Amino acid sequence: MNEIVNQIMDRTDNLPGFINNDYINISEYYEAEYWSKKFGVSVEQLKSAIRAVGNSVSAVEKRLGKQLV
């Protein structure tokens, strides 16, 4: 049963409107808005952090020095 659930989750990661909790896709406006609100920063600050450390949520969190809201 877990294998089926994992297969379904793997397929939904790429659906429009789905927020991946491991990586930030800054090219999707809804993700930029979502993550900037979660971190309490502007979209530009989020983009700057991603340019510096990549799009891993944990790396961006460390870079911004902020816990997720």
C-alpha cells in the first residue's frame, strides 16, 4: 500500500499548484508567493537567497536565518 501512495505522490509533485516541501520552484508565481510568505520575506529576498544557495527549502531557510512561519 505504501508503494502505491509513494507512486501517486511522485506524480503529483509536478502538478500545477502543488507545493513541494523540499524544493522551491521560483519560476512559478504561486510558489514564489507561497514561500515568501512562509519565510516572511519579499519575493526579491527569496530570489536572492535561492541564487546564493540553490532552491532547497532547508538551504534557503538557513540562508535567510528564519524559521518557517
